[in-house]
Amino acid sequence: MGSLSRDVAIVGVGFSPFSRRGLDDPRKLAYLSCTGALADAGLAAEDIDGMYHYRFEDDIPTHEVARMLGMNDLAVWGDLSPTTGPSGLVSATEAIMAVASGAAETVLALRCMTRATGYAGAVSTENAPVRGAEQYLAPYGWAGVLMGIGMRKRRRLIELGGSEEDYGHVVLNARKWAALNPQAVLRDEITMDDYMSGRMIADPLRVFDCDYPVNGSVAVIVTTAERARDLQQTPVLVDAIAYSNGVNPDTRWIFGDDFLYGGTKLCSDRLWSRSQFTAADVDTAQLYDGFTHLAIAWAEALGLCGDGEFGDWIDGGRTIGPGGKMPMNTSGGHIAEGRVHGLQFLAEAVVQLRGQAGQRQVPGAKVAAVTNAGGPQNVAMVVNVA
């Protein structure tokens, strides 16, 4: 099991409804996903001895969720933030490391966010206060991560070639998968003309290149592989995990020495060095698509295709779509299922490897690659079923 000192498995997943204008109370959203994960695993709140939540400042803290669920005396817990970890999947990787180390036996990982906090986390308005280094960047048009992604897309098109249609296929693919997912918010398919006519956000970044903030919550439960064998779901084993903040350790997206891949290549190299599998073994890829550029960067960094080859590799979208050789983001991802910030990619991998994905099921899926974020905040995992 790579570098993990104890074999670890994911045994429960739970979701709240995802909505644009529906339930937006984070307490209720978190409660629904956590109780759903507990029921999925066949566990009670008192069986949990650890909890982690990656959260923005206004999202619900871990201790409130624990109190709602009736949990007492947690052995490990934590509120993780953009300055303490690489985006939403880090709650799961912290849970995995806690179980692998023996610090806890059964840990719940959570990501709960609302449309309001998700939007505020990505966009700075012209009236927002500008602090620190940002005050020196704002006069030149820097107003948050959107500008940074626009520059990354521009750099890729100039240095590696390809076309905007390569990005468009990521979006069209997301909608195709979302049409098969009752939980997804954007289920109507769109055309390449729709994508290309989408309004510019930060040239050449288009509106469809961006994820879709929603109200929602996702929870997963992690325990030892030994204990998992006695629970009610097929255990999904954690083969390997890896982090990287890139060659320039700064969590701000405006900085960094690599505007094409950020830390995704370093993270991927570290992941495969710890895994019993290779990129050729992956049956489904759940790659962070907070922006289309990041999903493309991860596909190439993981070695699913060569550098600059994504456009040819996807074969007009057929490779990554339903029935394709490398089904990607089979829930619709952040672009179409709705953005609940990373953890849902792991939950989707678990559902796929259990064979429980319904119409969007990838036949015979045994190994999945899961990634989160990009730029200076990178985490990746390989999970599998025996």
C-alpha cells in the first residue's frame, strides 16, 4: 500500500442535495451529507473518532458538525483552509493519514459550502478590500484566481498549441455525464458553438470554462481496511496519496514558476512513485475541473497523455465521454454537477468502483485517479477495489 503504514479504505459516502437556489443552510447541508455517509457505511456517530473539514471562513466549522451529530471526544479533528492544505480533497487525505498512522480508527471528511461562499472564494469585486501583496497587483488587473487561470489558458495556447475547442470538449463532456446524473445541476447538453459564444471572464477564459457554485455538501468515511471488511459496502482501498505546492511555495495563484502545470507534475510523479499502479492501469479519472485548464493540466501531468497532446488524445471528446477509453469526471464534475470543492471527485470514484453509478457506470472499473486543485495547491490519489 505504498507509503501508508496501515491499509486504509473508504467505507461511506454521503451527499446533500446540490442546488443553485435551494437549501442553503450549511448546518442542514452538512447534516444530510454526514448522516448519509454514516448510513451508507452502516455506522453510528459514536463510531467516528475523527473529523476534518476544508472550509472557507464563513463555512460551518468542524466542532459544530460534531455537536450536531452527537460526536464526543474526537481523537483528531481540524478545520483546514486554503493556507493549510491543497483545496477540498485535503480533508480526506488528512483523514487517511490519521487512520494510516493509528491516530484514529474511523474518520469523517467533509466539504460543505454554499453558493455564496463558493462565489466569494473565487471572485473579488471592485469594492472588496485589497490587502497584502494583492494591493500591488490590483492596479494591473489582478482581481483573484480568475485572472490567473485566464493567463494560464493563454500561456498554454501559445506555448503548447491546440485550440479553444480542446477546452470546449471538457465542458461538453461534463454536460454529457451530468445528463446521466440525477444529482447534477446542469444536465442540459450544449454545443461547441454554445461554448465558443460564452461570454469572456478573463480573456481567453470563458464563462463555461469555470465551475458552477452551488449549495451542497459531501462527506466520506475512512477506516482501516481490516475493519472495512466487516462493514456493509465494498471497501475502496487507498493505494497512494501525494501533495505538492510546486517549485515556488506560495499559495497565491498569481505567483509560481510554472503557469502551465503548476505543481501537478511534481504531485503526479510523487503519486506514481508510491503507487502499485501506473497511468495505464487507470479505468476512470476524476480530475479537478474548477476550471477546464486544470483538468487538462492534470490529464497530462498524470501521464494519461503527453504534454500538449490533450486535444488529440480526447479525439473530439470521445476518449473521455460515456463509453470512452478514459471516462473522465463521470458525475459532471464541478462544471456541471456543481462545485462542492473537490471531495465530490473522490465520492464519485468510490461510487464508480463499487459499481453503483447507475446510467453513468464505467463497466469493470477497478482503479481510479482522483485529483484536486492545481497551481500551487495540489493533491492526488489512487484508489482501487480488490
